[in-house]
Amino acid sequence: MKSLSLDLGSYSYKACYNQIESSYPAQYARGARSIIGQAFTALPQMLRCEVQSPFSGPYPLNFDVLTQQLTDYFSILQADPTQTGLKCTLPPFTPLQIQKEFDQKIFEMYGFSSLFRAPGLYFAQYAPDVVEFAQTNASYAIMDIGNSQQTISCFAYQNIIQSSIRRNDCGGQLLSQQLGQSLKLSEQPMLKKSTDTPILLQNIFQLLMTSQQPIHISDSSISFQKHDNSFEFVDKSNFYDLSNSFAKPDFINQLGSLQLVQNSVHNTPSVIKQSVKKVFLTGGLTKFAFATRIENDLKSEFNVQIIKGEENGILKGIENFDDEKVKVKRSEYLEQGWEVCRRRFW
């Protein structure tokens, strides 16, 4: 049965339909407000879910109309929208979640309401046991290993420490493609503007109606060919302009992604390497056969325990989301506008 999957990641929002995969990449990360703001603008009302990433707190999005608006397109594809297997995958953990759990341990053991409301000097002078406990237990990290962007986030020594690296070669560019095959290069700037139009929704419609087409990557140059067209990428500000295409994962050269993992591990701040005892792996690369090689790269520079798997809290399916949490309703969105609804959760 044909199915549509949406992967709302930290740096890109991917859609996969019938083995055709494509994604909407956000701009190069400049902090939580920038990255989430851009993604929020691009995805105004597609799917009711809660996005959490290492760079964000929980941002409930007004995405409660996707199934309704896709009904016509599913009918064209001769598929029942209620039986199509719409899924949503989110990151399993965030540093803020770890911080909350660790806060609770501190409260239960020492009676402090929060480790983060008192300066470190206070604990060093009056509660050295708390400092020792913090250094011993606050040793978790989350590594989001995507194809083109990878981030490791660690909660250690009362701080959230993060390191991020982005791939900027041709293979990475193909893995960070825009949705919408018919869009021309001259039309790309409109996808980078801050606009409140459902661009991604329109492109998903186009994705549903587009058949799969092979794409071949040339390793010797920063270009790729699709049929009789050749698009050359030009380096701007250390990353290539965005292009759009569809590719089956088998056609994608994954070597650059593995090298990116090695670079990410090698460039991880020493404070993370010294303090981390457990690493939670998430992201697209954990699903591939070479996940063991990634673990070996980690263990070569970290003395860590690798934890992965869907049992660690990855949310799948709209029906699994907590309906009791406050979300923006479509009526509120239409009445008050995106800016007002966004500020409610900023």
C-alpha cells in the first residue's frame, strides 16, 4: 500500500511517498528562533503535531488539516486516505527533557527545587554533594545524524552544550532538496522568503502526482544530471544554493554522510567527550546498514554507551500525540494569524 511519511527533523522536513523522498531544508542554523521560525513559516497548517529538536522547546504547530486537504489527491491515486498509512516521526529526546528529569532527581535527593536556579558557586560552597551528583549523572547526549546536517547536544555540568556541522558538497545538496520537481532554479528564491503561504503543502501535492525518476551524481564535479538537464551548483557563503529533485535512496551517494559523521565526532567539544556516558542516536542515518560503522566512529573517540531504537520515545502516527496539550486550532489561526499563534508558544 502506498504511504506518505513526514519526518520533521531539526534541520529539514522530509516527505517520502512510495519510495520517492524529498525534503524542505531550513536555512543554515543561526539559533533556535531562526531555524524554527523559518520552518514554522514554511509549514503553516499541514499536520497537527508537536515539533521538538535540539535547538527548540516544544512548538505546537497548527497542522490539523493535512488529511482533509489531501483527500482529493489520494482519491486520484485510488487510495483511501484513512488507509494510506500517514506517519510522522519526531526526535526521541531533547536536552530540555533530560534537564527536567535530572532536575527531578536533584529535588528528590537534595530538596532543591531546581539545579538551574542557583549559581554553581553556591553549590560548590554549600552543597558539594549536588555538584558531584551533577557531574556523575548529567552525562547524556543526543546525536541527530542526518544526511546533510548533524548535531550533538549534551546536558552536562548544569549547561546544555551543542555542536553542529553541515555538509555542503553536491551529494549533501541532493539530500537537502526542495520539494517540488517542476520548480525552476529561477523560482527558488520564493521558497526562501518568509511567507505565510502553504508552499510545502503545495509541493507535497506535486510530490504525490510525480513519478520517480533516477538521478545520477557526478563525484568529480559539483553538478548533477536529471535526464537532459544539468544544474551547476555555485558556492555561496560556504553552502550551495538549494535545488530540487526527487531521488530514490538507492541512487544517493552516502559516502559523504559517513565522512560527515567522522567530522562531527572529531569536532565535538572536549567537554562533551569528557562528560558523556550515554549517547542517544537519532536521525536518518541510523536506519541504514552502515549504522554499526557510525557507532564504531563514536566509540573511537567517546567512551560511551550507544542507545538507539524506537522504544526510546519516537512518536509515530498522529494518533499518538497528546491531545491534552494546548494546540493552535485552525479557527484561531485563520482569525488571529500566524504571528499571534506563534508568539503563544515562543
